Amino acid sequence: MNSLLQVDAAANLAPQLFNRVLQNVARRTEQRGHLRSPDADVREEMLRASEGLLVALCEGASLSIDREEPPACAHCRQPMVFKQNRDFILRSTLTGEPANVPSPYFFCENCHKGCLVLRDALGVNRDGMTESLAAKVGFAGTVEPYEPASSTLLRELAGVNVSGTKVHSVCQQFGAMAESLIERGQAADVRRVAPNETVYVMVDGSMLHMDGDWHEVKVAIIFAGSDRVAVSKHRAELVKRQGLVTRGTREVLGPMIYEALRSWLPLNRWGEPAIRGRVSPHRMVYL
Ligand SMILES: [Zn+2]
């Protein structure tokens, strides 16, 4: 049976790593001179050892990639050529610290572009983080400013070492992705309403500290009347809605709302959003 991960090498390494965990935990306890909080030592040492296992698994996966069967170039689809093995940086949720992992490096003679196939297969971002780590870092960076996200949420609570600068970098990448999804109307749960159903647009603003200064962020929520449902006696929830957000002026938000509404309104017989009367994006803002 073919396996994506070659576990044999890592399996041989496991007892050695486990033994090192026991030795290190014992040494830490001796140095401290008491037995309180042994879980913290075991946890930290296990995560370090797991990082070693992860690297061993990746090395196995790297060796199993056939150098004689090059991948097709992502740009021109021509077969690439194997050049050499190259290391790349991998950061995982285990410790967050950079580890060197080897990958075959293939090159397209046509486009003069290369690729590290294992790196691409693992889906690591440009900072070397796995998707799992990037998701945690992005989450931490949205809950707290970058430095406390790094020192408190990631280092103290998760045991993951990622600097505030890297948290900033990941949040910028997620921000660009979110912006693109919002622009394409894909960051929403949109449905076309029935002809007599009401669509609501609620607009608000908030001051946020970003990039060293305060900025007003304007937000809008679009939802259909019947998607507001009672979940208890005094509480209702929106089961579908679309959120819009911009750092621009109201003249920017207005056309964004106008464009978004086109996906909510019923279609007329010509397949166009059924907007009655003369409604302009700017008038909608000032109403
Ligand atoms: Zn190419």
C-alpha cells in the first residue's frame, strides 16, 4: 500500500526521542528541586520531541518523491527537471520554531521558475508555517494586538514560539485573502429573497488602531427579514447574512452595498436584479 508518509524511519527514531523526553524532564525536575507542575515539563519536552518526529516524517516523505518523475510546471504545464535537494523552513503548531526540512527542487527550463515539491505538498505559507499553525497565529492576531498575541496567547497558552512580527505578517496575508473574498461576494451566506420579502441593510462604524494609527472602519450587514429567527423568548439570531467592511469613506461603502444587494434581490424576467425606480449607489448612502 502506498503511503503519503514513510513512517519506518520515524518509527525507529521514536524510542530514542521518547527516552530523551524522560531524561530532560528528570533533569528539569532536579534543577528545580521540587515536583510541582511536572505536566509543564512533560508537555514542553513532548512537543519538542514531536517536532523531531515531524521532521523525520517529512524527511521520509521527501525521500519517497520520485526524482525521475518530475511534476508539470504550474505555469506552462511542461515537465520540470530535478536539480538538487534543498532545505526549506517548516514551522508547525508543535513549537512554532523553524526546522529545516529537505525537498527535491525541480526547475522549469521554459519559465525559469522552480518549485520545492514537498514544501508545496505540505501547503506551508511564505513564512514556512503549516496551515494549522497559520490558522492559530491568525486567530491569535485577531483576538489580541500582535505582541500580546505572540507572548500571551501563543507562547504562554499554546507553547508556540512565533514573534509579533510574524503574527503581523500572517494577519496581513489573511486580511488580503478576506478582502478579496469580500470583493467577490464570496465571504457571505447570500440568498435571493422572495419578491415580497424585505432585505435589511444595517450600517455602522468603529475606530480601530491599525498600522500605528486610528482608522474608522465602516461596516454593513445585509440580511433578509425571514432569516432573523427567534432562538429563545428574548433573543433572535441571523441565520444568513452578508458582512461588508471598508476603511474607505461612505462613498466607498455605498457602491459596495449597492453591488452586494444585486445578489440578494429577486430577478426580473430579464434575469436582472429587480430594482424598482431610480436607485443610485450614492443615494442609498445618504437616505
Ligand atoms: Zn514552465
